Amino acid sequence: MTTREPPLDYTAFLPEDHERALLVGRVWRQTPQPGPALVVIRHGEVIDISADYRCVADLLDQDDAAGIVSRIEGESLGAVAALLENSLAEPPRTPYLLAPCDVQAIKACGVTFAVSLMERVIEEQAAGDPARATELRREFQALIGSDLSQIVPGSEEAMALKAELQARGAWSQYMEVGIGPDAEVFTKAQPLSSVGFGARVGLHPASQWNNPEPEIVLAVDAQGTPRGATLGNDVNLRDIEGRSALLLGKAKDNNASCAIGPFIRLFDDAFTLDTVRQARVSLRIEGEDDGFALDDSSDMRQISRDPLDLVHQTIGAHHQYPDGFMLFLGTMFSPIQDRDGEGQGFTHHLGDTVTIATPALGALVNRVDRSDRLPPWTFGIRQWQIQMSHQR
């Protein structure tokens, strides 16, 4: 007799108030011309709105995007529970979730929390050696001695600390973006390259010291207005970036190294930027091969730069994004829990399951693999344009 699996508790992956949340996503459909479709979630039903909006960036640019999502009609693709279950299957079954963005640029902010600032300095000084990190952590905590989370970047107090650290020979380029006037904003991934809920995320095969970075991601329109938010995993290779900050591209942008999802939740009266500012983002890592478990969280109230400040440092007279952009806001998560031996700290094992969650946005779930073993990224802008033309 075959025992059936219990039904998936899909509510665990949706906002706690999902019945009122305005959720936008993208799914892969196996239609006569297979490709992505734009969907909204309403009363637990997945509704394809591609007949009216073929592009998430177009939808977010509408002045009444929230109103449109609340009332637009379209083709039903069934229950959201089935969509989530399809996305978690290996291999996934169609329709399944993609990253909920398309042609937008994927930008990310680094060193926006004091804890992550300290760990970046340690990575740099350790030159990618996790065994050296424990000793350096003790040294820097004794040297700096102040609570960096209380220092406003660019303030007189921050500049005084900078001068003191320079005099002690302890200044770092990470300190510059952590407490200086200018935020670190970099390109995390290319448009259409991010993976979604249920997909495997990739580690560069050269990396031996790495971790997830759980973050809130703002969906910003072409005018620089945040329209909503979602969750993201800014997969991080600590050894590669630690060897040199000039290797940031290799450390951050690899096949499947950026996960976003499950849905973009649009801002409305029930979900605002203040919700983001007050959010606590939880992280759970479960090891497949060793039973390892790690639970941690990032409290957005401890961010050193306001989300709107990060948006304004990204877009303005100095830089435009005609297709809008997705902006990772940074994380305070820098794992130091030993996994493979004393003093070795944390690093991923292949097969790890990573769950990033916050009550207002739901949960993003991915498993860890190597970038060179995952399906290559082939669906780029030209292929997207061809697929869009076939839908007309």
C-alpha cells in the first residue's frame, strides 16, 4: 500500500495576511510557445495576466499598479498551492515559479549592517582563509571597541572614527562604505538571470567558504519609486571576495547565484516601506548530508542606511534605469557557527536547503548546488523578445 504525502501547507510560503496581499509573480508555462507568464495571486488562485501585461517592469510603471493587480482579470492557472508544489518538485513541473522580475536590473547594497561590516573587514584581512577569521574577529573587536550600529554613515562621529582607525592602521575599504557617506551598490546579476522559489542556487566550484545572504529586495520603477518588495538570497563567496574586493564580480555573479521570490508584494495601505523598515528576516539552513541546522535572523531596524537612501544612491540624475531595478538592501547575517571543525566557521554543503522568510512576504526556499552543474542560463533578452512576439 502506497502512503501519500501530506498536502503541502502552502500558507507557510505566503504572507501571513495573503488574502489581502497584492502579489505579482512569473511562472514558466508549457504552452505551444513555452515561456514565462506574468501572474497575480488572488484568493489562493493563480491568474495569468499576460494578455494585458507581458512585462513586470511595465506593470510596476503604472501609476495605479496596486489597483490594477487588485482587480485585473485573466486566465486561471489553478491553485497557488499546486504552483508552489510544482516549484519545489525536482525536476519542477509546469507551471512553476520563476523569479518575479524580468527586464529590471538587479542591484545590491553591501555592508549596510554593522555586523556584516565587521565580517567583511575580517574576510579582507583573512585573505579568504576561514581558519584565520576567528583570531581576527577577537583582535578587531578589541581594537574597535565601539558599537558600529549606533554610528550614522557620513556623520561627524563616523569621520572621527575613520581618522582614529586610520591612525591605528585598521582602516579598510569596507569601513569606507560601511560608515562613509557613499553606500556600496553593485550589480548582482543580469536581467532574466535570477532564479525563483524552489530552484537550486549555485556556488562557483572554486569556492570553499561561502554562505547565503538573506535580504529584502525592493522592486523599484523607472522613476525611482519603490513599488513593492520581495525576498532574496545574495549568495556570497567569502573566500573569493576576501582575497580581493576586485573579485566582487566573480564572488557575486555566477550561474543561479541570485534567488528572488516567491512573489513581489506591492505596497498599499496594509504593506508599506515602514513594514520593510520594521521587518525581521529569518534564515534556516538544513544540511542534507550531515543533519546540520542553523537558524538566524536579520533585523531591518538595525540597518545603518534607510532603504530610501539606498534607492536614491542608486538612481537619480547620475544614473537612470529605464526598465526599473530590483535592489537588495543588504544583510546582517554573517555566519560564524563552526560546521566542519573548530575554528572553520560556516560554509555551505551541496544539498543544503535555505529558507529565507518574513511574515509580510512569505518564504523563499532554495537548495544549494554548484553553478557549473546547474542548467546553463540560456533564456536572455533576445529569447524573451521572441517569446513575447509569439504571444501577441
